[in-house]
Amino acid sequence: MNTINRVAVIGLGYIGLPTAAILATNGVEVIGVDVNQRTVDAVNAGQVPFVEPDLGVHVAGAVSQGNLSASTLTPQAEAYIVAVPTPFREDRSADLSYIESAARGIAPQLQGGELLILESTSPPGATEHMANYILNLRPDLSLDGADSKPAILVAHCPERVLPGRVMIELVTNDRIVGGMTAEAAETAKHLYAVFCQGEILTTDAVTAEMAKLVENSYRDVNIAFANELSVISDKLGIDVWELIRLANHHPRVNILQPGPGVGGHCIAVDPWFIVAAAPEESRLIRTAREVNDAKPEWVFQQVVASLESLPATAEVSVLGLAFKANIDDLRESPAIEIAAHLAEALSDRRINVAEPHVEELPKQLAGRNNVELVSIEESVKRSDVVVVLVDHDDVKAISPELLAGKIVIDTRGALTREPTPAAAAV
Ligand code: SAJ
């Protein structure tokens, strides 16, 4: 199998840019393509437009070696990796328009023999859709050389890296590669082997698409179980953290941690792609989504109830806005949903928001005169009710003396939770 020397990565976001950088630092010539001129300029200057540990070093190194560059135009290449967003529409079906737009950029460049990989998390059938979309634009090509038309090799290789650990997990995680043909899968495997030290498992495209969705649904269902337990425990007057810690001593039990809801751009989205593909059959997956989506409102109600007996001057401390601990990523964060709801519903109370990973309030909170972004200590000091929404290390380090006499609503068990086997593994 020929070595692939020149790769175009379409979409320089949280996945595309790390993938481009890791290929480039392993000696492949990589051209990153993005519609955003500012992203392109940043990458060409060796800079990273978002926070991800170690990514900056890789990008700066690859650009200075001359292996990585960026452009708004799709160039000719031996392989194309598509890593664009696949959001869901109002009706929760997947929006494939970014994939189609990437395909329109790639199609005119093809000569036959190229490898095309879809990395974006996709509903079942999206890789086939991308392949057909390209073949419609280029009827002179085929997927398998039929009718003597030159073949393009199309595969799906979902990314499975954890934000905050992307540069490590790109190298160490196992990968699943699903080909529209067996040759496409083998060729894609060959390309990923350039940097991936995990096992690279081949299958067909639709199974690879489902594998990714199933992984995130598995996590969503398990988090929903923990979230449901927290609501039940509250009703029964039980400490859910103790309950889970005790139950997890069983050798075959590993309950995850409850929280204020499920955020991020993957776990709260991907299960819907399965539900959309098989609505009647996906009862558990749908219910888990509903349980997790209902959690922010439940937390909001708890805060409102806790204020009932307090004077009108009582202030609220909101600790954390990110979608999980120790990152600056605010996308789809349940913490923001709760904070914004509190700010709106309690317009005559001061809401003291602390998020050590950001410098300004997000748009959902900015401009509200009852909301202020302050330090964790200041937020707690000023407030009568303390709502912990993210278990950042800085939040866990709050001294008990600072909290004395305050009502604490700790949605993550950050201040009380002892490490459990499950928590240690998260
Ligand atoms: N959460 C809980 N309780 C837990 C664990 C997580 O409430 O016990 C919450 C988090 O606070 C967060 C959300 O769930 O709001 C999601 O966080 P996460 O750390 O579980 O996952 P993500 O979204 O950062 O990354 C996931 C990962 N998938 C799995 O672990 C199966 C990652 O490997 C995927 O690459 C990523 O989705 C993706 O891109 O799909």
C-alpha cells in the first residue's frame, strides 16, 4: 500500500486541528481547510484558536517545520479528512449541510485513487450520503472501479477523544475504521497508523457510525441512571454520593456521578441520532436523554426553594459555568442553562458567578445587571446560597470555614464527595 504524503483536513475545530497537527508532526504534509479566515490566519501563524493542552506545541512545531499550513480553499491531496460539525435540527434530525459543503470543495479536486474519510460524528448512513453526494458531482468516478471508472476510497473513522486529553488520546485510543469498501477501510487504517498506537479495527461504514453513537449513548444512559438516583435520593432524604460510593463496592457495579445535567457537544447530541434512526425501538436511549435534559430545571427549582425562607437581600453564588471540570468549554453547558434561568427568574437578587476558566460572562449572562463575574472566594463570601455546578479543582478547594452558615446546593458532590472507584475512573 502506498504511503500517503499529502492530506487535506477540512474543518479546523476541536477535532480537525489536533488531527491535522498530529499527522503533520509525524511527517505528513497537511493542509488544513476552514471557512473562517481568522482560524486559517491563526494556524498559519502557528497559533491555536482554542484551549487544548499540548495542542499549541504541536501546531507551532508543525507550522515551523513547514508540514502544516491552512487555507480557505480545498487543495488537491492524496487523502481528505472531513471533520466538520454535524449539529441537529429543530426536529433532532442531523444537519448534514456542512458535510455537503466540504464535499463540494473536495469533488473538483479528485482524480481517482484518493482516500476520503468522514470523521464528524454522524447519523447512520452519513458516509454513504457523502459518497453519493460526491459521485453525483463526479459521475466519472466510482467507489469500486465499476464500469472502468476510477475509484475513490470512502471511509468513516469517528474520533473518540476526550476534550482536555485530545493530544494523548489521539495517539493511545483504539480506532474504528469503517469503509464503504474493504479497500477503503484498509487504506484509512494505514493512514491512521501513522500516529495511532492503539488498535485500529476495521468494519463497514454504517457500523463505524453506530459504534461512535453507541459509545456516547452508553455514557448518557449511565449518567441518566446516576441523575435519576440523585432525584430519588433527595426525595428519600439519602445522601446520593454515599449511596453510590457504597454500591460501587460491589465488584460488578460502577455507577457514574450525578450532576446538573449533561453538557458538551457529543453526549447530549449523539443519542438523538440513534433515536431519529429508530424512534420506536430507542425507548431507553430517548428516556435517558429526557432524564438528563430535565436535570437543570430540577436544580433550578431546588435553588428557588432554598431562597423561600431567606430575606429579599440574600445573594446567590453560582460556582462554575463550564460543561465539566477543569476545562474552559462552555458549549451546551447545563451550568449556563441553570445560571441564566436563575438570573432571569431572580431578577431582583444578585447572582455572583464564578468561573475561573473564563474572563468574561457568556452571552446568556452578559448584560444582566443582577449578574457579576467574580472570583470563587468573593462569590461565596457575598452569598447566602451557594450552588456548585462544576467540580473544578478550584471549587473543590474551597475551605469549609468560608461555607459556614450558608445553604449549599452541591450538584456535583464537589465539596463532600469522597473518591469512589467510578469517580476515579472518570
Ligand atoms: N458527566 C456527568 N457524570 C459523569 C460523567 C460525566 O454528569 O459521571 C457529564 C459531564 O459533566 C459533562 C457530560 O457528562 O457535562 C459529558 O462529559 P464526558 O466527560 O462524559 O464526555 P465529553 O462530552 O467530554 O466527551 C465524550 C467522550 N465519550 C465517552 O466517554 C463515551 C469522548 O471520548 C468522545 O470523543 C466525545 O464525547 C465526543 O467527541 O463524542
